Amino acid sequence: PYLRDKAWQTLGAMAVLVVGALAVALYVLTRGPGVQPVASPEVRLERTADHPARAAAARPRSKTSLAPSLVAAPGEGGPLALSPAPTFGASGPAFRVVWRRVADLPESRARFGAAVAGGRIWVVGGESRNGVLASAVTYDPAADRWTPAGTKRAARSNHGLVAVDGRIWAIGGFNGEALLGGVEVLDPSTGSWTTVEGAGGSMPPPRSGFACAAVGGRIWTFGGDHPVIEVFDTATRRWESRGNMPSPLSAASAVVSRDLVYLIGGFGGAAASPAIRVYDTRAGRWLSDAAPMQQARAGLAVVDDAGGAVFSIGGTFRSPLSLVEVCRAPGEPWWGMDDLPAPRANLRAVIARGKLYAIGGMDRAAEVSVFEGTVTPP
């Protein structure tokens, strides 16, 4: 028995030595200077939105910088407050929008016009829960307060509103009974409206639901109730015809890059579209479509920056959306951002004093809510 016990003890000691040697060898192989652990690639999650066209995804990003040059267009919105600068990578822009609700509109509005002049936001006309409006209000972002800003001579909704050379021009629309072609101009310094008389007093033909954009001192109008292109010269106060649209388009929004007008979304017939149509105002011709939005929609709000980035906000696809998308420049892919706090269609958006504003619009009916967006890195 004594010899048997000694043999077992010897075998146990040898087993311990073998296991220890194997452990040391394994450690050296995995942690030694010749082999380093493989780093996991940086992964950021794309946010899932509340619509069928987008899904959650995780993609590696290689970062490149974009200068914080976001400004309202056209007008005096000024740069968005971004610190540090947003970054873009292979899977899209990395900056986000943090929304908060600010002072409500004095009255519910949808299908109105909005522009920035004199450091203030001007909201003109539109539809309330009580009918079509002729009134205008102005918002002071510093005081977070809305005040009355005079009354136009014509109540109108679904019209064009553009700031050019410090003045705000209201064009066309619908008064609840008939299409309008009239033009009125607001002097923000006095709050007074003037009706344009003579040959330039009415767009040919009267219409609503068109997209409009200022290129230089000229206001371009596209589509709406009639598939035509008309240009209003704010200096001569005259209209010029530029032919027909290639296909019907209404409830689209427009932004300008150099001499190119980008018509974003809208109804191309009965269905909402994600298409981005491009018109060269200098050459007077249509170019190939730019990269489409992720989600087809109409009645959306669009605001762009002088450096190129474009935000598309809300709109409708079967029902109002809270979706927000961004592209780094017209023609580049669109990417999802933080949704609005509530779904909205037929709203308007501007940039003022370094903030992004989504104003009014409608869900089941016209709304009073206004959301202020602060653009920040994630």
C-alpha cells in the first residue's frame, strides 16, 4: 500500500506540472509580443424610424469632417450652431437634431408660407381650423415670442413665399373658393404689404401647390395646379413663361444650389414621390434626377444650407410623417436623423439664429406647435 500511495502522488505531481506548462505556453502564444488582439471596427447604429422604407442597420464609419456652415436659404437664417463640426462617413452623416417645443403659433396653421428676414421668422397666410388666413405673424427667437405682423389684402393658402433682397414676396395660392395669381410684397421694416399692380400683378395662370425658389432677384415657380414653369423678376415686376413641366408635380419643395433648382418630393400624379428633380435655370433645361429620398412623401418642409446640406422634414405618405432626412449636398444620398416629436404634413421649416425650426403643419387638423432643433454630433 505504501508503494501504491507514493506512485499516485508522483503521477499527480506530474499532471500538475504538465497542466501548468500548457497554461504558460497558451498565454505566451495569445499575449506575447508577436501577436496582438484584433481591434473591433467602430460601429454606429442607424436609427429605425416609424415608416416602412427604413430599417435598423449597423455599419462601420470612416470619418471625414464637414465645416459647420449650415444656413437658411434663401434669406437671413444664419449658420446653425454646431460644436464640434458634424462628421460624415461611409454610412452617412453623424450629426443629430435634438428637438424641443417652443412658443406655439397664436393660431393653428398649415399650408402657409415662412421666410426669415431681419433676424425674425415671418409666417404668412395658410389654413387654420377656421378657414383660410390673410394674417401674418412674426417670431423673435431670442424672446421666444410671436407677435402680429399685419394683414395681407388677400387670404391665401398653399402659396409661394420667398425672401428676396430684404423683402418678402407672397405669390398665388388658394383662397378657399378660387385659385389666385396675385403678388404681394412685405417690407419687414414697416410691416406693410403692397399689392403688385399691372402686368406683373398676376402669375399666368393662377395656381397653388407649386414649388418656388429665388435665384438672384428672380422667383422661379414650378408645377402646382398647372404643370408650367413661370419666372417673376422682382426688379421689373414682370412674369416670363419657361414652358411646361415634363410631368405633373404638386406639393413639392425646392432648394437652390448655384443656378440649379432641386425639386424635392411632391405628388407626381396621385402618388407621393421620393424623387429629386433638377432644373438648370441658366441653361433652361432639366438634368438627370438626383439621388432620391429614402421615403416617398409630399407636403414636406425643406431647408438647406449655403455649404450644401439639405434637411427634409415631415410630409405625408398615406398619413403625416415625423421623419427627418439629411443629405450632405444636393445629389448625394439621404440619411435618417432624429424624428420630429410629432408627425406633421404641410408644415414649413427655416433656420434662424443658429437653430432649425419646424413650424405648424397638420396631423388630423392644422396645429399650433413649433419645434426648435439644435444640431449636435451624436
